[in-house]
Amino acid sequence: MPLSQKPMRYGHTEGHTDVCFDDIGSCIVTCGSDGDVRIWESLDDNDPKSINVGEKAYSFALKNGRLITAVSNNTVQIHTFPEGAPDGILTRFTMNANHVVFSADGSKVAAGSSDFLVKIVEVTDSSQQKTFRGHDAPVLSVSFDPKNTFLASASCDGSVRVWKISEQSCETNWPLLQKCNDVVNAKTICRHAWQPKTGKLLAVPVEKVVKLYRRETWDHQLDLLDKSVTQPFNVVAWSPCGQYLAAGSVGGWIVIWNVDTQECLERVKHDKSYTICGLAWHPKGGQVAYTDMEGNLGLLENVCDVDGKKSNHKASVPGVKDYDELFDEDDGEDFLNRDSVGDDWGPKAARNDEDDDDDPMMASGRPRNRGAIIEDDENSLANSALDKEEEEDDQESLAPLLPLSSTQRPFYDGPVPTPQQKPFQPGSTPVHLTHRFMVWNSIGIIRCYNDEQDNAIDVEFHDTAVHHAMHLPNSLNHTMAALSSEAILLACESTEELASKLHFDMLQNEEIEAVCLGQGWAACATSTLLLRLFTNGGVQKDIFSLPGPVVSMAGHGEQLLVAFHKGTGFEGDQCLGVQLLELGRKKRQLLHGDPLPLSRKSYLTWLGFSAEGTPCYADSEGVVRMLNRGLGNTWTPVCDTREHCKGKSDHYWIVGIHENPQQLRCIPCKGARFPATLPRPAVAVLPFKLPFCQTATDKGQMEEQFWRSVLFHRYLDYLSQNGYEHDESVKSQATQEQQNLLMKMFALSCTLEREFRCMELAELMTQNARSLAIKYASRSRRLNLAQRLSELTAERAAELAAAEEHGMQEEEEEEEDFRNHLNDQLVQLANIIDNMTKQGKKNSMPNSRVAPNKKSPVIKPLVPKPKSKQVSFVLTYSCVVNKPKTGFQMWLDENRSCIGADNPHFEETEIIKEGMSRFRNLSAEERMVMEFPHGMFICFFFYRNPSPMGDTWLATSKCEKDLGVLADHKLNMSQQCEITQ
């Protein structure tokens, strides 16, 4: 079947574009100058999945479910594939990274930058880096030797170098290219490539030819050229079998050679002669995808189908058929010799691309034919040794029966489990960075420096009155930190020599994954699903199990907030739960593992509390949510930081939230998710905004402002209910603000003739605001509305009065019970003291100097003489006994006729309500008279008895006629409860 060239289609905006296939060839992946990576199921896919990785994407690499991108903020980033979830920053440069590639096994990434540097970084541990210096201009391209021994790089200084990775030394330096001062001025980006599996040849595009160099000897082996190409080659790519080489030119030509015979097999021209800048072979061969400098994507099919015969590539174990089916063929033919692109294996098959012969000078897929005559000379011996080496390489490359990797397993169409996000500390940057923020919150900043010069931690407080700045050595390599106004908490991971530490040694095989601080306590969550609580001094306290692996923790005062994996999420969604505990005197759990709502296909990026103590969190989509205590502890979105980002790759990094004033304090990050430590980033303040509908209208704006004010002042109710100090003036100010907004909405609804809406708004108003609404409705000549508002006001007043009456009755019943109980106890005390008084009189009569006709003084209980001068107080307390009715009932009985005369149409319930209203307007003395009428009280005397064991009070009682001096005075009700010395 002849080669077919499909029409190109738009992929990205104008500029450099790169392309590759995924590991099994199920999709095409491209990146462009618009900062997006797109996943195409086929060339005809009209709705490709897009992953935004930055403002501009210069290059990308894909392997083993990891997507590496070089973006315009001078970083090389990692994303998961195909989910596209960010997984940190692999490395940074001082200028743009121009090209990134994976090693053959996917364990390393090489990157070349415009700052003349080439770096090799371990994917799993980005702190393991190697830097190659020697180029005198920006680096254009890099390529890995398949055996991870050598690395090739091309630069604008005109040189192509080969480096030995282990020694970080330059093996050879070819001056092949025209010199220039920048990438944009280069005539070619010189995307060179090593022959697959063995790396015996290095193909370098140089002007109008492709030069091939021999491995280790670095001798020039041969040149591949085509007379049709009149402009320089830009990029080359090997077929998976290593037999064919494709090259794309600046003039839009794509040429494919058989490297063994140096024969040009295919030659196609771009429709508009745009520069070819991206080129990739399908993992099974047979297809070549390419991109141009205008952002277009194209595809060549049936590549290298010469004379009706497909290239005889040997396939590896297919991914679609079961292992048992591999040996069920009737013809008994060795499955290793089957055609890898045949229909037997299906379109989603995976392969390892093994070949019998990796020598480019030999025909692939056929037995070696050494020839019948072997010359007996030095060359024949060298050739014999070379053949032996090639056979050894071939044996190494044949591994068809190894277990399939994750990327080679059969294609699965169902829901894909989402990888669980790793634990993190709120307000921290990735651990692998040499200079990073361990904490940035409303208290201060903790920075960690871990480079060749220093390994230390700096602590800085926003308010120097809290504590001065500190510089701490980091000999234990602390990776986690928490900061409060009371303490600094540091934790480190375990090593082979040391256990994971948090002031205490953790148990064996127990890793600390998250830490936080509160008022007087510290907490850590470990890999064994335990949460351990300590005092700030290090005393171990409570310990309990978490329902799932911890994601993050935060503390504030007595509150502890824990986010954990509640289950397995699918198709990019995380399944998180949250617990909220109070660790005060009354320990209680407010959130019992409730689901934590996140945006679709996002993950948790920040967890904490507002400065006033309300739990909050943010996700990777930039949505900030706050706990709504007034709506059953639900979560309300209060801000979308993406609305304030200028570019797709820009983000805001949260450092603090305040409810009064309403401020979201965060750091703008251009083209990244995390800020760099130097220079010190500036903090920006973003406004809160609830996602209400129609916020472009006055009605929508006022509704959003009203409910945001209600939400952001609910912390005052929480503080008052839990006995914490709070500013009452703030609450009254907020209430006034809310009522003003309600009145504005009421006026707008009146103007729009929405009387039903007016009644709904009046339901939310206070009594005073409702009265103003009645006046406004009357002045607006909406008498029907004013009448309905008046009825609503009367109804609310009646409900309030009934509630108050019910409350007063409950208080009176409680007071009556208390008085009865107190009377019983004090009568018993009075009897005892009376007996003591009688005995005292008998004993003191002979020596008494008091005249018989005078009253005897009150006998005080004997008390120990205080060692120091103390003042004893006597408390006089009047208590009503046998009172048949309450004061209000007695007042109502006296004034019922007056109320009835003033309001002859009132019924009994209305008379009672009017009476309660008038009774509340009486002065305190007038109400006290009704509560304590003359002649219906007994006076009790309480005596303070100071003692070393603490003060006690003794009581006695006398009738009014026996009060002595007090009876000579005319007592009013306000004097019946007083303290006299």
C-alpha cells in the first residue's frame, strides 16, 4: 500500500510546535506556543483534551505516565499523563529551557537551556542533578544514548558535543553548525537522535544532509541526502526498528531513508512549504506524525511500504491477546517473527521492537548472511569481533516474555482510578527544591536552604513583637514545618540510620507525613494512619487512627482540621474527607469524615483557617471555600483566583485569609504554581466574591454583598457561643451593613413592582428596618404592601412576645424552685442558730451588761480569729415566701381594666401582650415593688467566715419585728439587698 499524506489540521497557535506518540501509540500528543499540551485520539479528533502547562511550551517529553514540559518561566515541570495533574517542578534555569528528552528507561530527563547549560535530572529524586558546562551559546537540542552512557547536545555556538554522563566530560566536539547568538536566529534547531536500542549511530541534521557518526569511535560513518531538499534539515527521527530514518527540513520536505542501503524510500512536501519542527514515529512503525512552525499537525500513513511489501519488523508480546493465545496458532510459526503491524494484534497492541540485527548495514528481519568467503586479514578479525559484539547486543535486546509494563497492558475503556495526591504542608513549596518555603502563613515565614554552601532554616515573623528572627542549622534535613505564635515545629523523614523525628523518635516503619500547631498543642499524622497529639513542651497526649492516608493538616487555637483520602477517585477526581475537632476542655468532633468538595479533576493545594478561626481550603482550579457554620457545616466557595490571573499558566499561592476585613492574601506566580524564594515575592490582596448569578446587575451585586456579609460574620456567633472574646461593635456594624443592603434591595424591588420579593426581603429585616420599609412603602403609595408589612410586623412582635413570656415563665419557675430549695435549707440553718442563740443567752445572763428592757444583739457564729487583718462582710438577702402570683400577674390584675378601656376591641391574648409591653416599660423599682410587696419577706443574714481553708458563709434569719435597728428604718425595695461592713 503506497504512502498516504493526510491533510494537515490546526493544532496550536503560530510558533514552535512539538509532537510525539504515547508509549503504546494510542494517541498523538502535541505542545505549542499557546502553552497547551493536547492529546489527540486521531488526526480527525475534533475535541482533543488540553492540558495547560504554562504561557509557552517550548518542548515536551512523554514516558511511563509522566509528562515533562519546558515552559516559559524557565522551569521544567512534571505532569501526570493523561490526567495532566501537576506533579512539581523538576529543575529550573535562569533562561528558557529549549529542549527536554527522556532517557530510554524513563528514569532521567535531559534539558538544554538558553543559559548555555545542559542538565540531567533524576525523575524520582530531582535533587540528583548533573550539570554540563562547555557550550558558549544557547543549547538547541539534547538526546540520550539508549544505554544511558552518552548524551549529545547541539548549541548556537555551532558545536555538537557528546558527553560521557558518568564522568560529566566531553567525549567529542564537532563544529558542524552555523554560529548565532540566539535560538530565534538559528537556521536549524538541529534535533539529532540516537539509533534505538543500541545507539550505534548518532544522526545529526547538518545543512542539507544528515550525518551519521559511529558510537565510541565518533567517526563519521556516512551522509544521507536528497537532491530535492534545497534548505537545511531541521529535525530527524529514527523508526522503532532502527532501520529507517526520517528527516524534516526548513523548506517543508520530509524524507525517509533506509539506513542500510542509503536509499530514499519516501519523499513528501508540505502543502505550504512551512518549516517542519516536530517529527515522531509511531511505536509500531508505519506512521509518522509531524508539525510545522505555524502550529499545524500532519500524519503520514503506510510509511516504508515498498513494492507492496511491509517492513518485516518483529513484534513483541502483544497487549491485546491473552498469553495463552500466543501459542494457539495453527501454523506453529514463531510468534516473534510475526508482522507487528498486522491485523492479528489489533490497533492498540504494544511492542518492544526487538530485531535480530541492529546493525544498520544489515537487512532487518532476515538471518545474517556473513558471506561464503571470509578473508583472513586484520579486517576480518575486527569484523568477526564486531559481529560478536552485535550478537551480544541482540541477545540483550530480545526480552519478549518479560511482564508487560503499565504502559503496555491491554487498553481499558472504563473509568480510570485517579492517583492519590501526596501529603503536603499548607503554605510550602515542593520538597525537592534546594531553596524553598517550608511555611508561609499569617504568623511568619520559614525558609529552607539546602545547597553546597549551606543547609539551614531561617525563621522570620511578620510581627517582630512576637519573636525575633532565627537562623537554625538543618543537620537532620527537616522537610516539614509548622509555625504559630507559640512554637515552631520541625519534622524530618527517616533514613537508614535515623528514624523519622518530631521531638520524639517515631516507631519503626512509621513516617511523619504532616504536622501542625495549635494553642498549647502540636499534632503529627504518620504513614501508619495515626494522628499523635503532644503538648508544646513535648508531653504525649491523645492518639487516634485516621480513616485514610493523610493529605494535609492545619491547626488554629483549639481546632484541628485534617484532610485525608476517603477512597479512590476516578477520571481525575480526588476522593477526600475531612475531620474537624475541638481540643479544648470539652473535646468534640464537628466534622466526622465528611466529603471535601473539590472542583472537577482538581486536587487540594491549601488547607487552613482564617485569622478568625473559620476552616478554609483551596484546590488546584483556584477555588477557595469556607466552612458555613450557619448552614449545617457546609462549604461555600468564596473566591475564584483564576478570575484574577492574566495568563493561563498564572496562579495565586495562598498565604492567609481574613474575615474582618475581608482579605485573601496570596502571592501571584507567573507561569508557575509556586513562588521562588529569591527575590522575595510580594503579597497581593484579592477580594472575596460568592458565585452568585447575575452579578452584573444591581440586584445580583447587592444579594452577593448581603450574603457574603452574613457568611463572613458568622464567626462572631461561633465565638460568642463558645465563650471566646469578641468585639460586639463589629457585630452591630455588620448588622447595620446588612440591614442597609436589605433596604436598598427593598427599594429596588418596589421600583420594579416586585411586591412578593419585597415581603421576602422584609422577612430578613429587623424590627426597626421593617418599620422603615413600611414608611417607604407608604410614601411610594403602595398601601397594600404597607398593610401587609404592618401585619407581618405585628405577627413577628406577637411571636417575640410569646417567646419572651415563655422564657420569663421558665425563668420564674426556675427561680421559684431555687427559692423553695433555698428556703428549706435556710430555715434549717435558722433553727440551729436560734438554738445556739438561746443557749448563748442563758450562759451570758449573769455577766450581761445589757438592760433587761433592751433587745439582745444578734449573736454571730463563732469564727476562728484571722492571722492577718481581714474584713468580714454581711450580705443581706431578701427572699419571697408563699407568693401566690408573679409580679406581672399582680400588676396585670390591677391594670387590666385600664388596658381594656384604652383598647375595647382587644381580646384576652392581646390584653396580655399589651400588658407585657407596658410592664417592661416600668422602672426597676416599680417592678421590684410588685415582686416583693411589703410584709411578705423574711430577711436572711449571711456572714462571711474567713479561714485558711477558704471563705465560707453562715446564715441566720429574723422576723421583721426582730430586726433591731433595721426595723426603725423605712426600707424600700432597692435597699433590701445590700452589703454592709
